[in-house]
Amino acid sequence: MAAVTTALVAGFTVAPAQAHQRSAPRPKVTVKSTKVVMPFNLELDRGRVLIADGGSNQVGQLRPGGATRTVVADQPGASGVATLRDGRWLAVAVTKTDYATFTNTASGLNLLGPRGTRIYADTLAYEKKHNPDSNYFYGVRNASKCVKDSIEKLGAGPVYYKGQVDSHSYSVASYGHSWMVADAGSNTLWKVSARGKVSTLAVLPPAPVVITSAIAKANGLAACTIGVTYLSESVPTDVEVGRDGYLYVTTLPGGVESPQNAQGALWRVNPRTGRYTKIVTGFSGATNLALGRHGEIYVAELYRGRITEVRHGKKQTFVTLPGVVAVETARDGSLWAATVDLSQQGPGSVVQVTTPRR
């Protein structure tokens, strides 16, 4: 994500889409653990609840009473975890970040198999060689001198730029004997083979946002920027494989979000061709998704503090859950979710969400 995007998106204000009111019974939230730090992703595997905890740099397994058992340690910035159906392979999305410069110095997928087998799929190396979104332009096309000067005055970078080299392998899902990776730095869906070979499946397109007077005021932009379209990066945050064989992906609009900046989207992607279709937009902080048993899709909206249910392209609030960052569906139909403390003062949590029968 480019710095100029971060600076602009912080003030974007978009009227939220109308949500249908959910009828009773209301879901019940049961806290299962508060012994996690940054539980960015969950994996439900044959009765196990696995947690990718980027705060403790590990994948842990939830134990009775809320404790966690370390499954694999030394996973820097662990943000995604997935297993193959037979449980013999575990994939962990990892990223090393230089916080002095806010650049990612390493990113990829650790593949852990039987008898201590370890394979590293280096997505940053592939990104440096191929940079799949290099043909996309972001920012303001044909900006006037006033618009250019106003945006560049923020000190966040050029007013108009091509896709840059950046990899942040964030989420992963198993697909046959390979893996699909949502990369939040390169704006790309990677396909990683069983042997760790990386290839590009899809690059999601820029997300156009019109700068309003509220955005201009919030960012100290000149009046000449009002009405200008800013092309934001589409940042993949999660990928899941549906029963129909298609991939379902959530995206952020490439920068800091707020509850009023509802530019997150849900996509359906063909895993063979990489062709994509936008299902619905209007999410704020769409960091994760889960697929229900009857075609419903659940989206974690971090900045609205809720899980939203999508049916036939229509959204409705499923449950309020402040700090929700991850969501997964269990075989019994219940949801498991994880939260973070946005103030970074307290622990995260892992919860189970159940709906009482009528």
C-alpha cells in the first residue's frame, strides 16, 4: 500500500449501504480465550482451533480453559494459517517488517509437512521479479497543478503512480494440494504449488473514490480537489474456497479506514482463469470472511465492530463484535471469530458465535 493512499483514505466518507434488520433469535457470543495478542486468522481443522497470532509470532492451538498450545513458533508477523484436508500440511503466512521505514523486508508462506519437511514460498522475491500490478495506476489521473500540489504537500508520495513492489502475504487457503494467498501488499492473489512455486492468479483493480468536501477538510486538501476521483489500491485481506469451487475474497481500499469510509468489497474469483466479479461493496475494515453452509457469507468489519452477513448480494448485521478481525465457519454451523484491541493496550480474544434454535 502506498503512503499517498494511506494519507487520503483516512478521511474518505461514504454513505453506508442500507442493511436489512436481522430478526430473532440473536446470536450468542461466548468468549473462549483472552490469551492471544493479535489473532489475525483462525483455522478450524478436525476439531482443532488454530490461531495465527502475529503478536506472539506463532500458530497456537486453543486448549480447554482458554490457554493456547504452541503448534509452530518463530513465525514472524504470522497472519494466516491453513491446513490441507488430510491435516498433513500446515501453511503459515509470514512477514518481516522494518518499522523504521515501514517496509516489508521478507514475506511469504511457510509450508510445514510430515517428518519435519519445511518449504518456504518467497512471495516478496516473486513480487520483486514480476510486480503484477505494475500496469495499474493509482492516485489522480491528469491532476491539475493545484490538485497535484495539494496532494503532494501531504508528503505521502506522488499524486499518480504505478503499482509498486511490496508483498505482505496475509491470508491463505488450501486449494487441492496447492495454496491460495491473499497478498495485502501486492494487491494480488498468489497461487502456491505444493513445492512452493509462486504464480500470479489475479490482480484486483483500483477502487475509485470521489474526494468529497469532508475528505478534503479532514486531510487539509485544497478546494480544487473536491470532486476529483482518487484511484485507491484494492488490498486483498482474505481468501476462502467455496463449495462451488470459486474463491471468495475480501479487500480494503488501500489505506487507513474509518467507520465512515465504507470502501471494502467482497469478490468472487475463478481459480482457473483469475477472472473476478465484485459481489458487494460498502464494508468498513473488511479483514476476513467465512462461508456458511447455505450460501451465506460472513464478513468481519473491523472498523464497524461487527460481523456482516451477505445473502444474494444483500448485507445485514449478523452480530456486533468490537475489534473483530477474523471469522471462520465450523462444521456444526457455528462461527468462530477473533478480536484485537484497537488501542493495543489489552489482549485479543477468540470467541464462538452460536444462533439459538427457534
